[in-house]
Amino acid sequence: MWGYVGRRLLLAIPTLLGASIIVFAMVHLAPGDPISAILPVDASKEQIEDTKRAYGFDKPLPVQYLKWLGRVVQGDLGKSIATRRAVILDVRDSLANSLVLAVSSSLLAFGAGIALGLLAAFHQSRALDKLASAIAVIGVSVPHYWAGIILIIIFSVQLNWLPAMGASSDGGLVGYLRHMALPTIALALIPLGVIARVTRSAALDILNQEFVLALRAKGLARARVFKHVVKNAAPQIITVLGLQFGFQLGGSVLVEAVFSWPGTGYLLNLAIFQRDMPVLQGVILVLATFFVLLNLLVDVLQTYIDPRIARH
Amino acid sequence: MTRFIGFLVVAVLSLALASGASAEGTLRIGMTAADIPYTGGQTDNGFEGFRFVGYQIYEPLINWDLSRSDKLPSLVPGLAESWEVSKSDPKKWIFKLRKNVKFHDGSAFNADSVLFTFDSIKNKQAAQFDQYGSAQISWRLSALKAMKKLDDYTIELETPTVTSFVPYQIVYMVIVSPAQWDKVKDWRKFAEQPSGTGPFRVTRFVPRERLELEANKGYWDPKRTPKVDKVVLLPMPEPTTRLAALRSGQVDWIEVPPPDSIAQLKGGGFQIVTNKYPHNWGHILRLDKEPWNNKAVRKAANYAIDRVGICKNLLNDTCVPGTGVAYKGHPWFGNPKETYDYNPAKAKEILKAAGFDGVSKRPARAVALISTSGSGQMLPLAMNELVQKNLKDVGIDVDLQPIEWNSLTQRFRIGFTGENAGVNALNISFNFLEPFSGFGRFFHSKSVPPTSVNIMPFVNPESDKLLDEAEKTFDLAKQDAILAKVHEVVVDEAPWIFVVHDLNPRAMSPKVKGFVPPQSWFVDLTQVSVAK
């Protein structure tokens, strides 16, 4: 088991390297440059050259990349070009905000999604199944940033119940929770749909197997049959949960932009427009690390639940 | 499941009921900037940085008088009580500094503070040299060659040439506290605990999220002691986010509401504040290549634009037609021969007289680089499509090449060479706050790159002569009259397609009182109050 975990961790290194090289190359391929984001258009040639030197942009790209990598290995993510703050601080603050949203929206999506999926599976082809499936399809199909805007219009602008943007902690915990409510719902929609559909098909799969028939035939109570079905469907569902949680963490650029939620997505968005390379690289690296660890955690959990997987 | 839903409903409702009212006397502003402008003194984010950070926390030696709506702001004493140019040597200026002024950290303002700030911008060898701040501002301070302390409250400024534009440069240099810098010895740290002499002081700085200011009760000018206790500045680059934040009561004031929301906001009881200010939006043309090397084509283009239509139908009266660099009524507008009212028939006539019949012979197809959004760009895509259609109607074909804002500013800096070799025009908005921004950098032959941004290039001996004369004229009324002549030359030469002047729309909650919209990019927040 530990050998397996160690191997997987070693394999993570090339994955992370690959991710950082791709990000570095893509940002440099895109038109525009960081200098345009931080200097006025009238700045003199001399000022521009001085600034480039100060940030190391005068060096060839591979040298810039290797220098960055050298520092990262020592635990230094560098400084933001736009704010000149240590990237690690920006990443820390934004990651904390994103984690909060990722956890809250995942809880909402996982709870509601699994419930809907099981409901649909156990009432296959009946009205309840159709309704649950319709909700799932809507969840998957509605763009979440659009849903976010609609939520703002209803709950912030019309009803004036919840704040429209930001993550202000002025009102203490209650204030923070109020700011969280709408982005949580918007962010939960897609995973809710995905999980409901996966749960339904996984549960149906098991329900149609002969051992379920046998369980029923020997007169087992419905609740006991349900437990067996859920346990057998769990590995498939957990895989999706793990992936979805990863997406929740890194894939909320649009929702965070709509709600000005100061998380990693918002930071990425800002950094892209400011061509803030160190921030971009830092955030992506940290997110990629999370993704890799999360996948590993899912795999370990799966083996734990279904020991057959370890043997393959 | 039902229990879970029940829990959720209760949770959401209780959160809603617990909605906290904002503190009294707090003004919350949604800015268009994506981030909090640099708080270390010589700020970034263009004039929005000056508006909300530079001129609130800090002050220059000379201030803009932002107390009136009906006329352009004049220059008034700030940290300097008076200034004059030396009669014997007009390259020397004497500034008498204000006494009994304290920085937010309690240290005293004096001549050393001014020299300290000057060195932080101009002297690369100084310990306090601020590479970042210097790069933001030093292009505006070209006439500030050297500074000398005559006594604790008198400084002497030396300029490289005789220039009357010195006060127009001094307004951009805000004075920072040397005592505070000595405590931290690093500009990044200074920016997190800044100290100036301005009417507001920083109390809380959350990078990328919010900047909180409180009234500086010991401000030297009792007339400008802030009426609010607190100002909260929030970066909100998304227009829809700003709008929602205002309508849900999260902020009291937003910059640039989306034009199509204005009627709705007015109906909802919100105040919409506008005024003319030195902003222009148009196409900067490439003058050494077809089709814009032909003056007739440029003039025809200017007569082809339906500016009233753009402002009325597209921008809901948040702009006024622009028929020159300056707007009508501005002291620099003058009396140009060409009026550029919307007249497609006249445009076609001009083209015909120049040999373009509109059928077999049309001006060469032109390419215009435009942005998809960006600071001060208004609604670039929709506006440019109208401009394109107007031009096509009279027989001028323009291809629009939209690129993202950061790339456009980079391409502007390159000029019409290299990557831009196939480009004939750039659409960027500009200010004409002072003579250099308005005219000097574009319409003087000495401003051709790499010196400055006359990328067209516009080389006109008359314009050169008049600009040199204006720079040597110390009487402001006479100087204005000369600049108006420069404007007449520029308008009649039509090196740009002049389109509109923005009206600086802002939307405010009905609780915001006492705001006077000046004809400026800057605002005076000290006179604003927020009713309960």
C-alpha cells in the first residue's frame, strides 16, 4: 500500500512539471506582456528596460523558467508583478477562500446529487425519476456563471436578502456565510447534476444484478437491500466525487469572477489579464498539486472500500 | 432529504434576516480597477489611481481645485503656499511650503519631505528610489531636473529648459512621509502602511479586495476636513458586479454603470452624475501610409461619423460628440474651420473631389486595432461597429481588429511598425488634462518615438511653433489662447477620427449627498456625506 502511494507521489513530479511548462509557454505565446499591465503607455524606453531587468524579463525564456523553477524547489514562489507581494501570500489567502467555497458547494452538491440519484434509481421510469433526472440535466446544462447572475438578480437586487459580491468578513461569521450563500449554490449546480446522473446509473447497474434479486428473494428488508446497493455503487460514485471536488477547487474562475469572490479563480483571472506570470505559475502549481493529491486520495479510498481494485 | 432542504431554507433565511447595516458616515465605492491602486505614493492604474488613492492619501505641492462643476479646475495651493518663476533665471522656480502640516504618522512636512520624494522618483542611486512608482510617473515630470532646499520651507526647482508647464507637472508628484519610509525601508511595506498628508489615511489594506480609509481629523485645511468617517474602496472590474453591488446596497457609489442600466437606475431612485471632463475617444491614424496619408480622406471620415447617434442611441447620453481633441466650450477648443457635424453627403463630396468616386475608385482598405474592453474605453466593440458602418456608408472601408486591452496598450507602444506594420489606426481613449497630455505628446515633432507617443507621426511646423510658444508663455490666459490655435491646426489637419467625449457617468445611492462632479478625472471626497 505505502509503496503504491510512494510511486504515485513520484509520478506526480513530472505531472506538475508538465503543467508549469505548459502554463509558462501559453502565457508567453499569448499577445500582450506584463510590462503593459504595470507601466503607463507613455513610460520611456529606459523605464521599460529598467523594469524588465528588475523582473528578469530581459533573460531568454528558458532561463526565466529555470530560475523560477530553482526558486520553487526551495519553496519560494516569487513575487507578484502587479502587487510585488510574495506570491505565496496571495495563493494562501485565495486558496483559503476557494477551499471554503469548494467544501460548501461540494457538500451541497454531493448531498443533493446522491439523494436525487438514488431517488431516481429506486423509482426508475416513474414521475419522481423524471423529475430528478430533469433537475440533474438542468444542473449540468445551465452555465453556472449565468445561474450566478440570475441568483444575484433574484436574491440581491430584487429581494435584497444576500450580498451580491465579495467575501467581506465585516459582519463576522454570519457576514461571511451570507456572502458565501449565492456562490455556493451557483457552484454546486454542475456537480449536483453530474453526481445525480452517475449515482442513478451506478445504482441502476447494481439493482439489475442478480444478487440483488437474490437478496430480495430471501426476504431482506428494503432498507437492507438499499444498503447493499449503495455500498456496491460507492466506488464509482467516489471517483466522481473526488474529481468534482478538484474541479470545484480550480474550476470556479467564472463563478468567482461573477461574485468577485477573492479565491484562486478570481486571482487566476486577474493574473491572466495582468500577465502576472509568477502569480499565474504559483496558483496553477498549487492547484495542480491539489489535483494530484486528491486523485491519489480517491484511489486509496477506493481500494479501501473495494479491495479487489488493489489486486488489479 | 426533506430535513436537509428544511435546514437549508432556515439557514438562508436566518442569514438574510441578520443583514448588517453599514456603519454610519461610511462611503463605499465600487471602482473599475481590477486591483487596489498602488498605495505607496506615485500610484498606478492611471487616473483612477490618482482619483481614489493618490489624491486622497497624499497631496502634491499644487492641487486641482475640484470644488466646482461649472468650470475647469484651476491650480490652487496645496502643500506649497505659493510658487513663482525666477525673473532673473526663468529655469528656476521657488516654492514656499506650507507650515504646520503633519503626515499621518505624526512627523512634520517640510522641504526635506519634498526632496526625499523627488529622489524616490528621480534618483536611481538614492536608498529610497522607488523603481515601480518612478516608472509610473516620471514621464509626466520631465521638467523637474533638480531640486534644492533653500530653507526648511523653501525649495528651488530647476528645469532643463524654460517652461511654463511646471505647475502642470508638479500636480502629479505626491509627497510621501520620509519618517514612515525610514521605519519600513521598503516600498512594498510602505504601501501597506502608507503615510501622506492627504484628507484620508489608510486604516486597512486587503490586497486585491479592499482599501479602507478614515478621515484625517488633523487635516491642515479645515474647509476640506472630510464629512464622512470612513471610505471603503472596492475593486470591481465587472460592470454587472458593480451594478448588482449598488442595487443590493453593498456599495453607495459605482464608477461607470453600464449605459443600458441608466434608465433603470434612475427609475429606482439612484442618482446618475455626469459632467464633461478632458477625455477623448477616437482613432489615432497612421499618417505616412494609405489611406490616411490623404488629408481629404481623413476629413471625409470625420464628416461621416454620426456622433449624436452614438451618444444618444448607444451610450444613453453618457457622452457628447467629439469634433476635436477638446470639446466645445473648453478654453483650448478655439475656432476650427472644420466643424465635423454629421454630413455624409459632404463626406462623399470631399472624397469625390479627391478623386474617389466611391465605385471604381475607393480609398485603400484600412485596418483599425480596437480593444474589447478596457479602462476608459467605454463600449469599444459596439461603438467601433457604428464607426465602421458610418465610414462604409461614404465609401471608406475599415476592417476592425479587436484585441484584448493589455495587448492593445502594448501594440500602441510599438507604434505603426513591426507587428503593427499592417495597421492604419488605433482606437484608444486619452486625457487632455494639461498641455503635454493633450497636445505635446501627440502633435509636436519632438514627441515622435522613442521620445514620446507621436506615433502617427504628426509633423507640422505650425503646430511645433505654437506649442513651443505656449510653453514659453507664463500668462495662463495667453497660453490658453495659443493652445486654442494649436487645436485649430490639429482639427483642420484631422490626424485622428474624433468621435466622442465621455461624460464620466457615476451612479450613487440617494443617501450620498454633497458630491460635486468636477470637469476632471479626479474627485473631492471630502465634501461628500452619506445620510443614514
